[in-house]
Amino acid sequence: MKISFCCTGTEPTPWLAGLRAALPQAQVELWQPGAAPADYAVVWAPPQQFFDQQPQLKGVFAIGAGVDALLRLRLPPQATVVRLDDAGMAVQMAEYVCHAVIRHFRELDVYAADISHGQWTFHKPRHRADFPVGVMGLGVLGQRVAQALTQFEFPVNGWSRSPKVMPGVRGFNGRAQLDAFLASSRILVNLLPLTFDTQGILNRDTLSRLQPSGYVINVARGAHLVDDDLLALLDSGHLAGATLDVFRTEPLPLKHPFWQHPKITITPHTSARTLRETSIAQIAGKLEALERGETVVGRVDLERGY
Ligand code: NDP
């Protein structure tokens, strides 16, 4: 069995060593243009040429959870596409989102500013009942985030395509319940996949429906958000702030207004990183399962786009 590794922006040596150790029966090679065709591919942001030269691939493993960029390429139609299923990302995402929610709720930035000015000032405590959090996307990451938020006793709403039942989470589903979900939420967390249906979903109309002084946390993809609409709602005061980890163009261009905006906190697409060892173990296990003719979790539905 031959595996071709083609991950742009990733140091290949430790991945190749890890995949070879986990799959000693396989021949694992770093892809070069013109390389002999492989049976399976491990990829991140490969060029179209990679797939054009490998029409026989049986399976394609993404080393991330989001496959929006991968699905924009022409893939071999018979190939099973598999994305990472948690692989250590869910707990990271829960840490990041809970941190952002609590930083906003507890006014920790306000305290930090006070302290930097030598001020020992108390602010009136806020009530968490006044800060319902809405999690868009109740998949692998969204469920973990929603569950973590319930541990801090925030009221939590969740929105997904199909109905979900989670303890402590008020479930909404489908477009018909989107407005009610937004109107019930003050802090909005986006963990949707980027698809035809969800691109631009964080826009003037939807964000205006959040409770007054809303707060936006986008940790999914930059193209979910209409940047100018967010800026307008922050400047009008309808939104109190935003924490953004993902952007339409990455790295975020230095001239972009998000860099300097006083109500926006940005991080460089780091909320949930791919953990190499865990990911290799997961990919190896799933590849072997596919070879045995078994179904695997994390298989991407190409029609749905996630
Ligand atoms: P999943 O596929 O497990 O979950 C997706 C969720 O979104 C599901 O609950 C799904 O509903 C819901 N959904 C999809 N389309 C719609 C729609 N049209 N309307 C309503 N709900 C919808 O994905 P993950 O949780 O693993 O990952 C989510 C995203 O997070 C990734 O696609 C990626 O873009 C992003 N990400 C960002 C990272 C970062 O570092 N910033 C790291 C990793 C991922 P249903 O359950 O009904 O199918």
C-alpha cells in the first residue's frame, strides 16, 4: 500500500516518520510532482495538480477538521474523504471559547486596563443569566464547547441542521429556528463548517438579531463573517465586541481594521491546532479500517460539504 503525503505549510519529516511507524506495512512518501500514484493521501491545502496526477486514490485524509478548501478542488470521485474527528482539537476549542466568553463576561480586559493605569477599582458583578451563549454548529467541536459552557452555568443555546438533545443546552435547528436561536443569545460562538449554506452567515441581519450588547466569537472560518457588517454593528454599539481566530485572508493583512479595533481581539487561527501524534494514530486506525472494508467516523459527505 502506498501513501502520499502533501501538506502545505507543514514540516513533513516528523509526519512521514510518524506515519511510517504507525503503518509499517505501507510505503509512505512525500509527494513530488510526477511521483508514482498512491492508494491513499494525507493532505492539507494540496495543489489541484496533486489530485490530477492521482485519479486512482481510494482515500484522502485531511489533517484538519474543516474541509472547505479541500472540497473546492476536483477530487477523484471514488475516493473516500475523511477529516479529523476531534483528535485533541475539541478540548482546545473548549479552552479557547470558554476563555473568550469568561474574559468578556468577567470584564477582564476592563480590569487589565484599570490595573495598567494603577487603578484598584471594583466593577458591579454581572449575572450570567444575562449572558446566554449561542453555539452555532453542534458537531464534534460545538458539542464539546457547549458542554464546557454549561459547566460554568451559562445559559447555552445550540443551533444545528438536525435536532440535537444535550443536557443543559436548548436546541434549535434549521433555518426556521435561526432567528429564535439568535434572539435567545447574547454571546454567539460560530463552529459551523464553511459550506454553500453557511458562508456569510454572520452578517448584518443575523448579528442584529442577537440580544443588545452582543458578543461574537468566530472560530470556524473567516468567510462565515461579513467583516464590514461586524464593524458597523460594533461601531453602532449594538455589538459590544468580538474575538476572532479566523479571517477571510490569512495571515490577516496588516492594513485590515480588525488589527487595531478596540473592541476586537484577534488570534492567528490557533484556537484548535492539529496535534501530530494523535492525528497520525487516528488516520492510521481509519486507514486500516477502510482497508478492511469498514465504515469510519469523520467521513465527509461531499453533497453536504462537511
Ligand atoms: P462537524 O462536522 O462535526 O459539525 C458541524 C456542525 O455544524 C453540525 O452540528 C452540523 O449540523 C452543523 N451545520 C452544518 N451545516 C449547517 C447548516 N446549514 N445549518 C445549521 N447547522 C449546520 O464539525 P466540527 O465540529 O469538527 O468542526 C466545525 C468547524 O470548525 C470546521 O468545519 C472548521 O471550519 C472549524 N475549525 C476551526 C479550527 C480553528 O483552529 N479555528 C480548528 C478546527 C476546526 P448537524 O449536526 O445537523 O449535521
